[in-house]
Amino acid sequence: MGIYIFVIILLIYLIIKYDFRINSSHKDLIFRNYWVNFLLLVFICIPTFSYKMGGDTMVYQNWFESELSTIDKFSFSDSRWEPLFVLLMSFVKTISNVWIFAHFIIIAFINCSVFSFAKRYVNNIFLFLLLYFVAYFYEYNFEPLRQSIAIGVFLYSLKFLENNSLLKFYVTITLAACFHFTALIAFIIPFLKRINYNFWVCVFLVVIAVSGTFINIYFQDALMQISFFTEGEAYSYYLGSDYIENKLNFVGVIFSIMIKVFPVLISYYLVKRAGVKTFPYINCLSLLFIVMVLLSTSVPILHRLSQFFGIFQIALYSDVLFFNKKILPNIQPYCLSILRILIILTVSVNMYTYYNASNQYGLKNYQRCVPYTSIFTKKADPVRQKYLDL
């Protein structure tokens, strides 16, 4: 737990020292870059040197060490996972059969992609990294690593969107989909370039919010096909039939919309109004995040797609949290205060979901990464060991 607290305290210090400053000297910018590179190293080392942490990570490790063939015996039939991921891991295993080496390559690529995105498009980079660390770091680095690679490739493709190089963008997204099929959702992004947030978009979001339950009830077979899971616990968990029948209610949906949708909409409005330079296609990327959040309320499998666009959510938040009267002179101070409270509440709910919510195995999600154990001590947490026995 100590390593997590150290990172959070360090990021808070760097936020105060660098992000709060409106004008920075050349010397400040140099030291700022040094700190960013240091944090990149830390963010890579934490998951790389972890020992038996993360539910999906342990599954990947067992598959890599026990089932995967080296490149000379390679076959795509070795796994039901996407072809480029299997091919990459087979090539890595040919070099070394040690999981830490394969894990390092994956984690380094993921975090280099996130940090590269932050350097290119984010103004308050340390605030962005703090939000990333508490809201998405666990999911990106300890769970669906295939999807995280696809997200990294997608973040790289943004520069093609920025330059309107659509052919290069589609080629890159195709590669991303060969690591995880969720990247296919990015194919529709160029078609949404000119979308504007207006009354009809709001009506569309309301329709999406109420249609999730209908989709879950009447299209479970179709959802089953895209989930790649067999009948059983995974089927019920990812399609959420039990969740729909027993837990979903009107108040819960409204609460989800209040803390996950409104802050994104307001943040988008303020960023556009202030003329802040941010990531390309900010309109459709933020809209896709909202749509996936609304649908995943009643169709849990689509939570993966909301994660796919989660980086853009916290990029928006990192910009608007420091807005003031000089930047937006016509905005009442209490409006910004309400927005900041909503953003803090959103991040808190994300933390609660990732670290405290009980899952279908009777364990809690936070037990997948707390307490932190490293390969240097190799202390297997007895609760986390249950994942290996499933």
C-alpha cells in the first residue's frame, strides 16, 4: 500500500508546484519533464515487478508459462485471444520464458502511450496523471492487458486524426483490433467529426439511457456472441441478467448519469468555450464515452468500451478543474465549485468500483492489487491466491 500512497503524495506535490502555475520559466519546464519521465518509470515498475497481482494478469501469466508455444511451434489455435496478441507473446516467449519480461513489454507500451498522449494534449499533466492513477491505472495495468494494448495503439492513432490521415488511422485501428476487438468501435469516429452538442444530442442520450435494459433483455444471444464467453458465471456477469433483475433501479441510473455524464458534458462545454487546446475529435470521443457509460449501466459487458474512452474523460477533467474567473469571466464561481465536486465524486466512485466492489468470486476488487507484493519478496497474498485456484 505504501507505494500507492507515495505516488499520490508525490503527484499532489507536483500539481501544486507546476500545474497551479499559470506562467512557468524555462527551468521549471525542464524539471517538469524530468518529473514526468520519472513518473513514467514508476508507473511501469509498479505493475512489472508485482507478484501475483491482478485477476487477468495471473491468467495471462499462467497461459504464457504453461500453454503458449514459442514462435517455431506457433499456431493461432493456441488461444481464443486475438491474433496479434498471441503472435506477440509467442515471439516474446521465444526470447525469454520469464513472464516478467513479457509483462514489462506490455506495461511499458501501455504507459508510454498514455504519457505520450498526456504530453501532447493535456495542459495540467500531473493532475491528469493523478486521475489516471486513481481511476484507471489498476484496470489498464492489472486486468484486460489485451485491451490496454489496443487502447495504447488507439492513442497513437490520434495524431492521424489530427492530420486528417484517415487511411493511416484505419490501418492503425485495424492493428489495434487485432489485439482486442473493442478497438473496432473507433471505426465510426471520423463519421462523427461534425457532431454538435445540441437538443437532439440530448434527446439521443436519453433514448440511449432507457434502451439499455431493452437491449439486455431482448438481445442477450447477440451479446453472448460478442462476449466470447460460454454459458455460466461469466455469461451472467457480463450480460448482467441478475444485475438487471435484482439491482438496477431508477435512482441508480439517475445517480450514474449525474456523476458520470453531467461532468463530462459540462467539462466539454467549458473547454470549448475557453478555447483550450485539447485532443482531436473531442466532441465525438467524449460523446462515445457518455454513450458507453449509459449503456453499461444495464449492459455490463459494454463497461469495457467505456474504459476504452476513459482517458478522454480524465483529460477533460484535468483541464477544467483549474479554470478560474480570468479564463471564464462569465461563469459563476459556484458553478465551477459544483463541477469540481461532481468530478471528485466521479473519481471516488471509480475508486470504489475498482477497489471495493465485491465480485462474483466472493473477493473484493481491491484485493487484486492490495497489499502490494513484489517479485523481490514473493509473498503471495492468501486471499488473492484464490484467483489462481479458480
